[in-house]
Amino acid sequence: MKDLGGLMKQAQAMQQKLADAQARLAEIVVEGTSGGGMVRLTLKGTGELTAVDLDESLLQPGEGEVISDLLVAAHADAKRKLDAQQSELMREAAGPLAGLGIPGMPKF
């Protein structure tokens, strides 16, 4: 039964690593851009949109559709960056068990 005890300790250590990684995820901040930097937005690690910055040259009558498209593109850019950072953090936390299809384990 020593092996079972060791396995339980490893599982508890991994749970702690995953919890720590999730706490670090909440602290991540990424910026997405589009239109050559004319639109910038900021996402927290939780996915919460915290800031939008528009170049004033976009604030002209008739530019609503362009602004909408640029906002969507900037959000997609930020989301891609956020997803990449989240995957890396969780992969590091899960160690060699990442992606093995173990129930309850993250799949990266």
C-alpha cells in the first residue's frame, strides 16, 4: 500500500499545482490589436474585457462598420494570446500527465 500512498501524494501535489496555475491565470493580462494598432483592447485571464482604445481617426461618421470589424478582430487576437498562455500554464502544472485523457485532467 506504500505505492497507493505515494500516488495519493502525487495527485495532491498535482492538484495544488493546478490550483496555483489557475490563480496565475487570473492575473494574466493580454492586449489584442487590429488595424495596425488603431484598435487595442485588454483581456484579463478570466476573459473579462477591461479596456478598449480606439484611434481617434476612426471616430468619423460612417465608420461604425469598420470599428465593429476592428473590435472583433482585436478581440480575436487577444483571445488567441490568452488561450496560448492559459494552455502553457496548465500544461506546465499538469506535467507528464497533460493530455493523457485522464478524467478530470486538462487536455492540452
